[in-house]
Amino acid sequence: MIKTYLANFFFISTFYLILSCNGNKTTDQKTALPPTVTTYTVKKETAIYYNQYPATVTAVNSVDLKAQVTGYITNIYFNDGQHINKGQKLYDIDRQQYQANYEQAVANMNVAKANLDKAQKDADRYNDLLKQDAIAKQIVDHAMADLQSAKMQFAAAKANAARIETDLKYAVIYAPFDGTIGISQVKIGALVTANQTLLNTISSDNPMAVDVAIDQKQIPHFTIWQQKPPPTSDSIFTLKMPDNSIYPKTGNISLIDRAIDPQTGTIKVRFVFANENNLLKTGMSCEVRIKNNQSTDKFILIPNKALVEQMGEFFAYVVNDSSRAMQHKLILGARVNDKIIVKEGLNEGDKIIIDGVQKLRDSIKVAVAPPKTK
């Protein structure tokens, strides 16, 4: 009897305890307050900013030096990486064989010239005798044929001498323009083959070209900048170096490529920058910065902390008239200090949430905190 009473008592107590806990939980849920947030009223502001484009430094002129005759390298007249001037001697290829061939070709040409002179005199003399009917017509015909043959032999000998003279000239290699020469691919004594062996590479180093790929929609803007470049003192084109420093010289547009890449929808634009201090090197990766200098234009700017990123897309929460946080997808522009330009997704006058955005979800009820007083 006592055991039954105690069991019933324990069951009833547990039942009321569960009811009590559920009641408190329901009460807490009903009395939970919406999160308090701080808002920012969207407005348009003037902004000076830079659009940045990945770029590659390249030489305005660059050429691979290849041997044009076969032979052994006998002299090298520069140091690797040296600045060289146009016309400067760079390599010697063994000239002895080509010099001997040239002298023989000149001798052959002189023999052919002597034979031509003799044939010309014979032809002139026989023609004079023919006019006096003092010689047979057949002898004159033979003399004229010999003269024609002598002319052809002399022309061939002269052409051969010119060709060999060209080979002799190619045995000495000169710099085609001012620039920087690279590391020599051959050493003294190496055998090089005509039109095959790469000797070195020369690149111009001042000025330097900087190439970027732009979207085809931007072609009109770049065309205007190319046709009417800004003054050097107010150039909108600057360069951001790999270490994030700003290159001290400004640049201008040199050319816009002839065709759009159908795969990417982009076109190459080439800028030119002075390079007196040799800071720019071929192949260097950098960024071309284009300054927005239209100070009268106004843009929608919002604080960076209002942004929420999801799967590579950006959003902001806008508080509507019902005090609900509505998620808006944004198309962003350039960053300006601690703010960012919004191209699409917000309107002037929208109230966006700037504090506690990571805890929000779409359409949640919020309580807007009063503005802070200074």
C-alpha cells in the first residue's frame, strides 16, 4: 500500500514538473525580442577611386638573335644583362672561311669581267668588219653569242660575290636597337648553325609596354582616352608594382588591339610607361590603375561592414516599413577607403543594417536602435 502511494506520488510530481518546464519555455518563446540592429541610410556621394586591371610588363621591341651563318664563335663583346646601343658589336663568328670564299668569288668575278670585255671588243670589231663586207656573217653571229654568254657569266659571278660578301657580313652580329641583352646562350668556341642556333635576346627597356585585357564594353572609354590623353601632370593611368608600391611614372595608352578575343570577350590595351631607372622588367606582373577623375559624378556608397558574402555573391539587409530585414543582392564597384560603390541592388534612401548582419536571415523581424548621439 505504501509502495503504491509513493509510486503514484512520484509520477504525479514528475508530470507537473514537465508541464511547468514546457510552460516556461512557451512563455520565453512568446516574450523573445527581435534582434536590435543599427542602420545606415543609403545616399549618393562623390568619390575618387581607381579601377584596377591585372597587367603584364613587356618590351616595346624584342628580338631573338640567331646565327645567320655556320661557324665557331670567336669573340663575345658584351657582359650578360648589359645595356647596349644600336650598332654595337656583339658576336664574331669565324670569318676565315667566309673571307677566303669572298676573295675567291671576287677573283672569279674579275675573270668573268675580263672575258666580258674581250667578248665585247671582238663583237664590236666583227660588226665593223661586217659593215665593210670584210667578214662572214657567221663569224659575227658567233661573236655575238660569245658576248651574250660572257655577260651572263659575269652577272652570275657578281651575284655569287655579293652573296658571299653578305655571309661575310653576317659573321659579325650587331645590336639592332638600344636595349638590354640577356644571358648569352653560347660561349666562345661553340659551333653555331645558320638560322637555328639562338645566341641571345635583346629587349628595349625604355619605355616599357604594359598590357591589360579589358571587357569589350569598355572600348569606347579607352578609345577616348587614347585619342585625347590627359596631361602628364594629371594622368589617370598609374601602375601598382608587385610589392603594392605605386610606380613613380604615369603612362598613356599606346594602342588598342585590332580584334576582340571571341573566347573571353576581351581586347588587349597597351600602355607605355617611361623606365629610366629600369624598375620595370619584361614579364613582371602588376596592376594598371585608372583614376576616376569625374569629380561631379555621385555614386551610392555603403560601409564595407554592411556586406554579407554568400557563395561568392554579396548581399545587404534593408529594413522595410514592417521592420523586417530584407536581403538584397548587390552588384559592387570599386572600394573607396572604408566604403564600397554599389552599382545595382540599392536605392538612395534605403536603410541598410550595418551591425550584427551575420546573425540575420531574410525577412526576420528586427528592432532598429536609435542613432548614437555624439
